[in-house]
Amino acid sequence: MTIRSPIALGVALCVSGCAINPQTGQPEVAASVKTQFNSIFNSEDPCSNNDRNIGIAVGVVAGGVIGYLADGAKGAVAGAAIGAGGGFLVGHALDARRCELYRIAQANGLKLASAPITQGKPNAGSADKPTTVGLDVQLENKSDEFVAGSAELTPQARKYLSQIANQYSPKTLMAALPPDATAEQRAQASGRKVLIVGHTDENDSSLGVDVASLSQQRAKAVAKVFADQGVPVQNIFYQGAGDTLPVAPNGTDQGREENQRVQIVDVPTEADLQQFLSARTADPANYRFANASTTSIQEPSSVARKNSVASASPDHSATAKQPAKPRSKPVAVAKSNNAASAKTETNADQSAASNGTAAVAPQQQTTVTASDAGASGYNFGGTPTAGSGIPVRLGSSPARSSFSLISNANAGAPMTLNSCLGDRPHVASAVRNLATGQVLNVRDYLPGFYGAPWAAGMGGNLVALLDVRVPSDAGSPVPQPELKIYKDYTGNVSQKPSYSARVPVNVYRGSDATLYRVFVDGPMQCMDLVVPLSKPRATGNVYYTNRSVDYTASGNFALR
């Protein structure tokens, strides 16, 4: 068989929708067709059949190419017809569900956004373009969705959530299939995996609410509604992401409202779900306490910062005199019948972390082996702290993969973050299966954060971080590393640490570096470990108090 030129093939498939570029001689989409494309495929009307149209178009092109290569122009026509049918089947089911979800949202006064979940390799060739496999739905919480301070759904919330959950039941999904759907297509409809994620904003965290536990129990409550509507319980997963995955700036009232949301993700298989999770990203610019472009955080007094990190007042205005609540004793959710179970599941996440599973609890467990490690006497060198500490530059926001929501407006913007002095830990719970309670394990970790230790000599002391792990999924719990400090280190390998603790961390990712932020409340207040993406070395900025004077010291950390 003789393969004709790509130009001839392109002209054959373009029909009337293409024009020839006089400068290159190559076929391209005519300007009038581009306008039509935008109106059909990018319509803001949720019931505009965008995905069905895209499915048809992709199916036509794919089928046409295969048919043309097999049997020339005649084969292209036949292949295009077959491709249109397959694309319609996939896109129609997606359109029908999205349209019905928006109808439910409008009838109940809900704010809902959705985006297709695509599966494929970024920057892949035309033969391996991403394909749509599901929907990522974000539903903003209403003020009366849960009983205040608890995970108990109100009657009105249970009503509209039941309507939404019904759209994911196998009965509804199979009813949307055509009569001639194959057995495989029907099996896929009944076996889809659904993930419910509860999200909150930084306001609850600053007021002492245990957002990881509360959001986890709320996600579980919504997941049970899905089970009640016929979604197989073994196909349902849930997670409390707390304030770890903001989609809007937490520095504004509107942003905080948008961040308080329930997320519904559905994909064909558990492998697809793990791929979705591994590609989740968080824009550091959306964190109020980390973003240096927001209102600057004042430097607290040395007395207020001896054993705590600077906090914010309940209305989120920065203050110099407001000490943070001690991290070693987080405030439990008050007036909640679910508080006990929330605590139990979070503690189970901590046990999973000790076994190498990506999970973490909000409590800091500290073991001090010196008589008074938090008192003055540790000297890491450096100079008296100026202002709010050393800003951290990470480059631009990390690029979103093809397996995620549409990029937001902050994508690509340079990021400069405040030091750890004005930050607080962001804590999430693990993804769990509703039927078994088992954790969905994270499989991938960031380079340089796969368990290897980081260490540096600072002021005659050895500072070491052990078991440093960061999941590739920005929404997974980050296991607490073990911080060991060897005071007046002499190089003796048998020397015992003067301080040892499991400490909470935040991770912020940029295009140039990753910030591994450690909260201590001991010999030091906190530490920013800035790890360039291209080097196995890092800069550690340590903030500590010695003899009532606040100091900042920097050291060169290396993988050991």
C-alpha cells in the first residue's frame, strides 16, 4: 500500500472546514471555523453538549486517519463514521451527567463548577492525545450544609446531595447508555470509582479547628449519601483535605468561601484514581500565611515567639502581639458527635505514616532528650532576625498536568513566599475506601524527598532531618520527619542527639525549587529548607531564640 502525503490526508479530512496557508502550503483551520469551534466547544452553557461534540470530532479524525491509511479516501469516510459513533457514546454520557448536575445546582441555589478529567501524557504526539475519562466537580459549601461544628448533614443538604449522588449510581449511568452498548461498556458504567474530598479554608485552622479531622468526617458523611443512592460502597473513596488544596486566594472573603467546598471525582478504575491523585497540585499563591504578595505579616516579639509561631487574629488581619496556639495541643472540634471517630481516624493515619504509608496526624509528638532543649543555649549562628525573616523564591507555579482541572489565573506567576515565622501547618487526612477503611497508598515521591536524610552543620551543631518524604500528590498527607539536633557536635558517630522530635511540615512547590517547611517549637522555632529542583543540595534558614534575642541562621544542607 502506498502512503499518501500528510498534506493530502489533511485536505481529505478537512473537507470544507480547512483552508490552505499560502506561505506554508499546509492545511489549517479557517478563521470562520475557529469561531464556530469556540462557540460549540467552549460554550458557557453547561448543557451545550460540548463534550459530545468534542467526542464526535476526535472520533471522526481518529477513525478517518485509520480508515484512510487502510483503504484510501473510501476508507477515510467509513472510518470517520465509525469514529463519530464511538466519540458520541463517550461524550454523551459526560454531557448528560454534567447538564443534570447543573440543573440540580440551579434548583437548589448551589455554586457548582466542573471540568473534564483527561488521561494521557502531557505534550504527547497527535496519536497519543489525552482522552476524557471523567468529571471533577467542585461544589461550594452552603452555610447551612452541616450542623455547626460537626459532620452532621442538615435535612436540606441531604436532599440535594442525594439528587447529585443519584447521577453517579450504576443504574443512572447504564440508563444513559444506548441500547446497543457492549457488555464491556456496561461493566465500566457499574464499576466507576468515586472520590469525595472535603475542603476547608485557612480561617478554621487559624481559629484552632482541627480541619483535617472535620473535613474528613464531612467527606465521609457525603460518601455515605452516595452509598445510600446505590453507588457500590467498595467503589467509593473519601478524604479530608483540610486547607491543603485551596483553589482561590485565602486572603479574601470570596476566596475563602470558594475554598470551603466538596469535591466529587469519578474515573473508570482505581489506577485512574491514583493517577489523578498523583497529579494534584496546589498554587502556593493561594495560601494566605505563605504568600509574600499578600498583606505582610508583622514580626512578633521575642517573648511571643519563643515557643510558638506567629498567628493571625480571627478576622485574618496580621498582628504582632497575637501568639499562636501551641501546635503540640491542637484544639479538637467542639460540640460534635463525630469528634471521637474523627480523632480515631486521624490517629490511624499517623500509625500508617510510621509504617511508610503517606499519612499524618495533626499532633506533634516530641521527645526531648536534653533537660531543657527549648531554653536558651542553642546557638546556630547567624544574625538577629530582620523584619519577617528571609523571603523564599520558588519560581512560578508548577505546571498542571493533563490529569487535572483547568489552570487558574495564577498559573505561571512568579512566587515569593514569606518565611515560616508567619505560617502554620496545613494538614490533610489520607484517601480511604468507604467499604474497608483502608488507605489508598501513595506510590510516587518527589525527587530528593523519598526517605533520604538531609543534614548540615550550623554553629557547631549538627542538624539532621530523617525520613524526609513528600508524595507527588500535593493533597496527600506529608509524613512527619524526625528532626535530630546534636549540640556541640564533635564528629563522634556514637554521640546521642540532644533533641529529637517528629515535627509537622508544609510543602510548597515551584518551577525552580521546593520549599520543605519544618515547624519545631523547640531549640528552633521553624526552618525553611529550600531545595532546588536541579541540585541535590539545599539552603536551610533556621529561626531560633537565644537569650531573648531572635536569630536567623542559614546553612548548606546535603543529602546523606
